[in-house]
Amino acid sequence: MSQIDEMKANARELTDGLRRLGPNRVVALSVHKSKELIAELESTANKLADQLDALEA
């Protein structure tokens, strides 16, 4: 998988995760699941930022 494809996948993962937390979500998440999802999204956002930084170098 190319770096661009990985960045697109990370962006999709962020979008999907935010949708699950948003006001139009289909299912309410427990506090524990919400915190877990937020931690995963933070990790994905950091990966995406690192990939973008690497493109600038």
C-alpha cells in the first residue's frame, strides 16, 4: 500500500470514528467505549500528521 493510500485510509478512519461520536450516530456508546474510540482516533490522527510531515521532508 502506498503512503497516499495509507493517508486516505487514516482519514476515512477518522471520519468514521467522528461520525460514531457525532449527534447523528446510530447507536449510543458507553463512556468506556467513547473513551476507547477517542484514544484510537487520537492515535490515527497522530499517524496521519506524521505521514504528512514526512511528505514535507
